[in-house]
Amino acid sequence: MSPSFDLRSLLERVEAAAPIDAVAAVADQLAALSGARAVSFLIADFSGHALVRLGTATPPPHGARSAGSEHAHAMPLEGTLYGRVLRTQQAELVSADDGVHVVVPVTDRGDAMGVLELVLREAPDSQMMADIAAAGHALAYVIIANRRHTDLFEWGQRTTPFSLAAEIQRRLLPSAFTCEAGQFTLSGWMEPAATVGGDTFDYALDRDSLQVSITDAVGHEVSAALLATLLVGGLRNERRRGSGLYDQTANANDAVAAHAAPGQFVTGQVLRVDLHTETAQIVNAGHPFPLRLRDGEVTEVELDIDLPFGVERGTDYRLQAFELLPGDRVVFVTDGMQERNAAELDGAAALAASAELHPREVVHSLGQAVMQATGGTLRDDATVVCLDWYGGPMRNRRSSGGASSAHASS
């Protein structure tokens, strides 16, 4: 790549291509600029344990799934170069029989979408490495923009089939599971049960505040997913109307009570952090208490308990002060992390052991821990949201290649 990587040419090539060919357009342009023998994008699957290489080669690789001319070949992450690049958010290169493999992260605001891999004839110089890393970051925006128009990426990420309930539940989750900012980093993850249990998490960042929710609808499968849809839709609608935390929760509760069948309800917590005053308030609707890691010690944050959403119209939800100090790590969970067959999991010890991890890795490690404790059979969804609060004035974050510099070597 000499002269330096031409981002404008790359984006013009992508814009001219059909959405389904956007990644191929990036790959072709990179191959032309770098002289690479091969360029490929590997997208993270929904399990969080594998990467999927998408392609149209004939014949497809052994073990690949196919749909028409498309194929998706899943490869495990654990103990691989790809897994290391995703974890550290640092580019790596290794020599192999077919050339030098360069792997860079494809990440936006800490949301790790996958990796970009180039096979070169010789080791790149520092300028080419920087250009390839920039291309990986640009590819994250290409994925974000083009996945709105095609099911290709969604299909590729589904290494196991979705039930109808899982499809509905998936639509309730935020499009990015990680968000990095100057004052905080937030990550969420959900380990689904064998029968979908109605868990969700959500967040929104605006000029003045960060809002976070975690919810758990009673029941399983489609009924639980539809109940969760009522609450999440109610909370989002009120939030997007500009309602404060009290009105958001009160009106969303009334919507669930009005439209759900008798006996249906949703537990949950909704947190609002004022980014100017660095203060926070929380509503606790019958939900398990959060855990807080502060100065190496894990404690349960005890909250007053109000009725779950949907139990009674007109419920007066209390806005409780929620203390946040710089350096705090707060983890919100659903009761799937505390179910009987997850009893062997010591959540506090697992959280304490995660102190050096990025929140994206914290939620994955806690999810894996509960899966190990249950032998891989969850009776209820297990959902985790991790908030690292840095505090201080509102400010831009320091980032490199889509990941905050403070965590680039975690």
C-alpha cells in the first residue's frame, strides 16, 4: 500500500457495490492496494465463541453452511490468533507456508465485530500495517451501514438456528453490545436458555445522560418474548419522547399492565446517569441486586424493591440514588445467573477475578462461567451488563482503531 491507504477510493468502491457485496468490495480494493494473495473478513457469531468466514468460493470449505451461492464457515475462537486479536484489539502477523498473515480487529467504539485477515507475500512495513489497521476500522463502518439492507451478516452469525421467540428477543437487544465513551465503558451479553426466557438489556447515550436497562419477562418462549417487547417498547418510546426516568418507568409499567394477560409481569432495573453532575438514579422493579467492584472488593448494591412492571397500573416507582465513584465497576444481572442449576457459580469471586478485563470480556467470562456451572444447560436466560465508570468531566475518549486506548492492551 504505497502511497498511504486511500480511504476515499475504498469508500467509493463500497458505495458503488450492492450491500451484499460491500465486504467483497473492500477485500478487492485492499488486495489491489496491498498485493495481498487473499483478503477476508471473519465476523463474530452470536455465541461469542466462534468467528465465521463468509464467502462464495466453489466448492465451499468442508463443514461450511450454505444458502444459495453464500457459505459460512465457523471456526472456534479459544486459543487462536483470531481470539487473541479480538481480546487485545491489537493487530498481529504470523508467517505461514502461504505467506505472512496479517490480522487486525474490526471494531467500532469497542464493539468487536470480527477481524480482517490479509495474506501477504512478505512482512509489511509500519506504514502498511497502519493502513491495514485503518482499513479494518473503516470496515466496521461498512458493516454497520450495509447490514441494514441485507440478511447476509445476520445469517452468517447464526451458527445455530433461531426459534421464533429468539428472533423476537434478538430484535429487542441493542445493535451494539459495547459502547466506549470518555466517562465510561458499557458492555452487555445474554446467554440464552434452551427455551427463551425473555431477558433483555438496552442502553442509550445522549448529550446529557447514559440510560441503561436490564429486564426479565416471566415465562418462556414466544409469550415471554412478546411480554418483553411490550416493556422494552414502552421504555424506548417514553425515552425517545424525552420523558424523565419516573415517567418512563411509570408509563411503560402501565402499558404492560394494560396489554399483557393477567399474571404476566417483568422484573427490571432502569438506571439514568447524569453525565454533567456525575450522579445516577435507578428504579428497581423486583429485580436481583447489582454487584459492585470497588477497590478490589465486591459488594451487593442493596436497593429498595418496587413491584415488577405490569403487576399493577399506577405503580409509583421510586427514583433511588445510585452511587458511582471513579473506578467503580457495576454488574447488573438477571436471575438466570442465580438459578438453582447455576448455584455453583460464585458471581462475586468471578467478578473480582475480572478486574483487569475490558467490560466486553467481563460479560463474556461471566456468561461462560454460568454455562460451565450449569453444564451448558440453562433453565433461564442469563444476562449480564457491565458498566465501568471512570467519571470526570464529559470528554472525548482516546482511541485507536475503534477501541479505547486505555483498554487496547487489556
